[in-house]
Amino acid sequence: MVTCWHKPGRRWPARPGIPQARPATALWPVGDRTATRIAADVYTYLTDSGEKPSATARTAVALHHATRRVRRRRLGEPTLWAAHIHVGV
């Protein structure tokens, strides 16, 4: 589900119970701190804070919320939040 959020060619580790069918990725390298924050926010949204199984059908919405959260904090640094995309339906 979540790939390449650290450096090109380096894949984000799969989490147990979360299928990799709905990929999210970054168009260019971003910092590890931002990548980790976005990935954590995506997983939190998909699992309702760890309370439910992952709802991967909501990956695009989860990524949207995660990137908006970073954007609110770092509006003047679009290279940190604009890189992230969801691929698929």
C-alpha cells in the first residue's frame, strides 16, 4: 500500500494484515521525518487508530488527510507534502 516514501528504490515495509493492493508513493524523495509522519497518519486512518482491520479501500482518502495535515504545518514547503500520490482506485 505505501511505497517509496523515503528514498527512490527503498520500499516502505509492509505492515501485518494490510494488503499492498492500493499503492501510495512519492514523486520525489522527501525527508524521513515527513515520510514517517505521513505513513503513520495513513495507517492510523485506515485502521481507525488501530482499533479495526485496515480499510484499504480508503487509502486515497487517508493519504489526502495525511498530506493536508503536513500541508497545514508546512505550507511554505510544498516539496514535503506535494510529492505524495495514490495510484489506483
